[in-house]
Amino acid sequence: MKFRVERDALADAVAWTAKSLPSRPSVPVLAGAMLRVSDGRLHVSGFDYEVSNQVDVDVQADADGATLVSGRLLAEITKALPAKKPVEIAAVGSHLELVCGTARFTLPTMPVEDYPTLPELPASAGTVDAATFASAVAQVAMAAGRDETLPMMTGVRIELSGEGLALLATDRYRLAVREITWTPGDPDFSANALVPARTLADTAKTLGPLGGEVTIALSGSGTGEGMIGFVGGTRRTTSRLLDGQSYPPVRSLFAPSYTSEARVPVAALTEVVKRVSLVAEKATPVRLSFSDDGLVVEAGGVEEARASEAMEATYSGDSITVAFNPQYLVEGLGALNAPTAVFSFNDPVKPAVITPAGDDGAVIEGFRYLIMPIRVGR
Amino acid sequence: MADDAGCTILHVDMDAFYASVEVRRRPELRGKPVVVGGAGPRGVVSSASYEARKFGIRSAMPGAQARAKCPHAIFLPVDMREYAQASRSVMAIFRDVTPLVEPLSVDEAFLDVAGAQRLFGSPAEIGAHIRRRMTQELRLTCSIGVAPNKFLAKLGSTRAKPDGMLVIPAAKTLEFLHPLPISALWGVGERTAETLRRLGLSTIGDVAAAPIGMLRGAVGQALAAHLHELSWARDSRRVSTERVEKSIGTETTFDVDVDDVSRLRRTLLALAQEVAVRARSARMSGRTIAVKVRFGDFRTISRSRTLPGPTDVAHEIFQVAWELFEPARGGEKIRLAGVRLENLVTTGTRQPVLGEPEHSWRDAELATDAVTAKFGKGVVGPASLVRRRPPDELSNRRAPS
């Protein structure tokens, strides 16, 4: 194997595949990035039995072949190579030689034949606009749980039904729902999939800036054995699905109607909450008091440090004080991608909804963030 | 007398406390091997007299093993009420000497005697005074370490056992400390000891001489710094009279190993219930719920989960504990189950999960607390913990249709 490739293209490709590689692989070959050259293209892949990443790069190929080297090391090296210089790579015996400008590296290789076969990409289910998909995933993924002992909560649920594509994530304390449209291969297509949130977020972040369309490929959805694939440009990712058969019916947590509603500028509220919650110790709430006079944000207790700040807000309903985990609130506000936040309440102990609105206060459909208030006192 | 200047920390440890209290009320047992605890198929030894220890009997040893080592030993049941009573008298003697008493358990405490010297003399004199009062007033013996800090004082009392006192003069601390094995370091368990031994460190002196970078690589930053400080006899912990509860936990050992799921569920529920009641009565809530599983072969594993907000609700503690417990058990038979609430804070606020009803489990449990306070334990509680009536009794009560 021998080829010459542009430095940035190689660095990007290797960095992306190396990201999914396990830091403590169960077998050494899984720490490897596979480089395979054929038909004038370099194919880079990484796999950890859960997630596979593959990308094709145009190269000037002198000899076809395949080699397996430490993905992490290769990623660090390519990142540090001098800019704008071509990179020459060749497999020499049991080593890989990399030359870029005056820099020369020799890396040991691992046996290619020990490397597992990458999973096949499932059948394509349809396509979605890459940028829309990326921003939608970013809006919900942060609401997924991080606790590995509750695997179902660490996933983002993708609900595909006709032209509707809904993304849902919850850690049981807050819930984010984003609804967009996509183009299914079959107009009556319907399926659900629970995708590990971290993998989905990484994938969407990579595919978004490439533009164009992302192909969603799905097999055996609804069971732990299922697999999902995403293809954008020359990149493709497959991921094992989480078992989402008993995913709770979270949409029913939204109330059919709300008795009071507030409109608050997102940027100003975010700043105020961050400032005021400086005095809130870990896991203690910020309190939001809405009334005809506007909004007061407070944190802290009687004996500890306290802070409060008033700000303008339009409010309709009886005065209400609701306490939130400041982190959940700030993350929800950040996910709105809009200048105005609309808060809807029924009761200080019932879930509150935050939806995005424009400068004119008109609600922008498609995103809802539900947050369970903290109960204070007693 | 040894140079005890600056040795203002005392560690006082009662000798074979439970056994000694038993011997005190039954003088005919004096000089005989006496073992407290270890009854029942799964009981472990709580305390053994020094005569029993000569046969190799130790605390925490299974009763059956203790009986095998010394069949003619006198085995007595644990009488916690009696020992608690004796403990109060012991602590009262300490508090006569100084208000700065930090009890570690029923039978040991740290004392800061810096301010007591004008009244009672030098630290060694105070130690002798305490030992005299113990034997004269309580007819119990104790061992005392007198040292410049807690770590050394505790080592001292261990080395003085039984019925002795060891002063570790400030100028001779390293001379005393460095030849000791690494296992004497506070915070070094079996596993850390093994790691250190692999580095060729076997004494505290070896640890003191080891480069800190090497320790860090082996045991991590925090523990390395801690061990390095201790190995140079530096321990800045004060004698603290406020006992801060760090966790609330309870565990139970089954008479016979259990793998029956419904029985285990009930056990976990009962444990969660006990933890929650204790937490609420202390006005504490915890963010971390931990479970302990011990298998038939004594393999023990712990699992924990940290919640976004603190809880004191048995129902929530049980839910999490069960979710942790079942996968950890992996279908095997187990010997012991434990539930613990950690990361405690004073109860104030609580993050409920989405969709939790307004009248929560907590309200129900608070009502239970109130009923229990009025009518006693066991009047109300989870239905699954109610002992079932035999089926025939049930059918007898059913009216013929």
C-alpha cells in the first residue's frame, strides 16, 4: 500500500474515525484505524463493536493494500503535521511510513486479518436535510441521561412516521422533543429507534456542516439487536440501537392546556440565571417568580449566600413561583435557538413547558422542552 | 517518663469491649475464653476476650469458624443495650477530662487534651488518670496512644494493647513510624498495600522515601499526597466533636443464601424503608444511593448512582437500589444485601421525576412516620412487607357465596 494525500483531508478523516475508538479496547486491534487503498481512494474505518465510522478520501494511489495502525496515535500525528503539505504514506513490512515535508514517522502496524468485519449498512429508510438534522439533534441530545446504569435514558428516541421525524430525549427530570420533516423512501414508513445520545450527537455534528442530505438506514428497529446507519458525503456511521421497547410514553407528560404563560428574552434570562445561581450550591434550585410586574430570579437560602435579580417579562396568569435546577433551565434555554422563551405553567409542582418564540412573541413550532420543578421546603 | 510535650492527642480504645462488659457482670467468666456474637448459622464474632484470642478467634470471624477453633469458649449473644450503657460511662470519663472528645464508635475516641494540661497534668499523666478511672470506676481496661496527631495516636493505642499506654514523643515519631508495615497507614487497604508492595515498598519508611511521582502513578494523585503526608507523620485532622453523618446505611445477612427475586425485592424494600426513616428523622437527604451485594463466596461488590437532587423517600431509594442491585447480582445467590444513602445534605429541596404525582410517596411516608411516632413500629408500612396470613386462614374468612 502506498499513497499520497492532502494533509487536511487525511487529518479530518483520521480524527473522525479515531473519535469512536475505545480507549481501553477489549482486543488490541480495536484501537486501530484501518487504512485501505483501492480504486484511487483511501478508505479509513474504526469500529468498537457498538459504533463503526467509515470515510473515503481521494488520494493519489501508487499501490493498493490495507494496513492497521493505532488510530489515536495516527490522529495525533496528522493533527500536528505541517499545514498545506502533501502526506505520503506507505506500508513497509510490519511498519507504516508517513512523510510530510521534513517530518517522518514510522508506526508499527497490527495484523489486518485479525480485524473484525465491519457491520453492513442497513437498508436506507429515507433522507433528511443535513443541517436541519444536525441542529435538531443538538437541541435534544443534552436532555438524555448520562447514567449508564439507566441505559434506556442515555438514548435519543427517533420516531419516524410518514414525513414526520421526531427526536425525544429525557433523563426523567426534563424532556426535549423536536419535530422535523424528512423524506422517507416509502411514504407510509413508520419505525422507532433508540440511538445512544453521544453517538448520535457526534455523528450529527460531523454530518451537519457537510451540507446536503443525510441518509438514515435502519434495521430491526425496536429491539436491542437493531442497528442504525447515517450516511452523509463520503462518511458513514453505524451504531447499535439501545433496547427501547419499554420507552415510557413521554409525550403524555405534556398537559393538554396551561393556565399561565410568560414570555422572556432568552439571552437576558440565561445571563441572569447563570449569575444568580452562582450562590446556589450543587443541586439547589433557582426560583423564578412571575407576576404582572415581570420576573424575579432568586437563589440561595436563609442562612447561606443569596442572590436575586429582577427582569422584564410579559406574563398572563396568577402570580407563581417555580423552582428549577439551574442547569436544566440554562440547557433548555440554550436549546431553543430563538430570541424569546415562552414558559407555560399549570402549577408550581407540575412540569413546566418552554417553547421558542420569535422577537414578536409568536411561538415557533417544532420544539418543546419540559422540565420538572424542584419542590421547595418541607 | 517519656517526653510527651506536644503530644496532646490521645486515642483511647477499650480492650475487647463487649466481652469485657460481659465478664464484668458475670465475674465467673473472668480468665475464660469469652466470645460475643457468632450465634446463628451466619453470625459473626463481635468481640472476643483476650483468652479467646489466644485460640485465634478474631472479630468479624464467622461463628462456626470460631467454634471450631475453640469449642469450649463461652459464646454469648450481643446485648447492645448493655454495651451502649457502658459506652456512655466511658465517654463520660473522657468528657470529664476535656470537652474535645471525638467518639469513633462505642468503644474508642480521640481526645484533644491541649487545654486540659493545667488541670490534669501532662498528656501522659492524663492518660494514666483515664486508665486509673476506667479500672477503678468501671472495672474495664483500655489502651491509650499519646501522640502529636490522630494518626500516630491511633497507631500508639494499637501497639499498646491490651491494657497499656504508649507515648510517641514528637521528636521520635519517624523513628517509631518508619519501620512499621505499610498496612499501618490510614487509608491503605489490602488492594493498595498490594499495589505498593509491587513497587517494592513494604514499610512506611519506604513510602516516605519513594518519589511522590511514583506514588501518584501507582495510586492516583489524592491518595499519593495523603500517604506521603502520613508517611512523614503529618496529619492535620483536628479532634472534631461534631459528628457529621456521612451516610446512612443498613445491611442484612441471610441465614441461607438467597436467589428468590420476590424475597430479595422485599428485603431491599425493607432496607430502603429503614434508611429512609432514619434519614427523615435526622432531617437528612442524600443524592447518592449505593447497594452492596455479597455472594456466597464472600465476593462483595458495590454499585451506586447519584441523582440530580437529594431524596429521603423510601420508594425512590428502593427503585434506584433495586435497579442497581438486580444487574449486579446477575442471578446469583447472595449472602448479604445492603442499602446506603450517601452525599447527605440537610433536607430542603427535592427534584422529583417528570410525571410524579403531586401527592407523592414522600407524603405517604411522612404520614407513616407520624403514625409510627404515635402507635409504634410496624403499624403501617409497605403492603409487601406485611407478613402473609397462611392461605387456609384466608379461605376460612371468606364468606361462602
